[in-house]
Amino acid sequence: MVPLGFASANALPETEGARGQLDFSARFSLTKQIKFTFDAINITNTGTFRYLKYPVLVNYVARAGRAFNMGVAVNF
């Protein structure tokens, strides 16, 4: 059994692969009192990829998914 991390000289370090994420954000003021917001997070649905020392030794793969948020703010 080979230990993970950097605990000993023969341990396999865990490395997280490079990752790009595309986000979008928009704000629109209809009047001074009414504002709209829109956010799109992780549009490309990029995941997280971790491996042990070499990319062929996959240790962890996850996808957080896309998220969309809309909002309205009204000031009285």
C-alpha cells in the first residue's frame, strides 16, 4: 500500500488538474428604484479532476454543474 500526500519519500502526491470556468453576469437598471440581475456560473460545465502523481492515476472526478441566478431589487 502506498500512502497519499507528502507523508513519506515514496508517497504519491495528489495533484488537481488545470481547469477553466466560464461565467457571465449582467445588471440592468430599469429606473433608479428597479434593478434586474442575471448570473450564469460554470456555463461550460467544467469539472474538477485530481490524480496521483501521474494523470493516468485518476483519484477524483466531480462536476458541480451549471447554475443560473436571476434577481430583482426594488428600492422604496
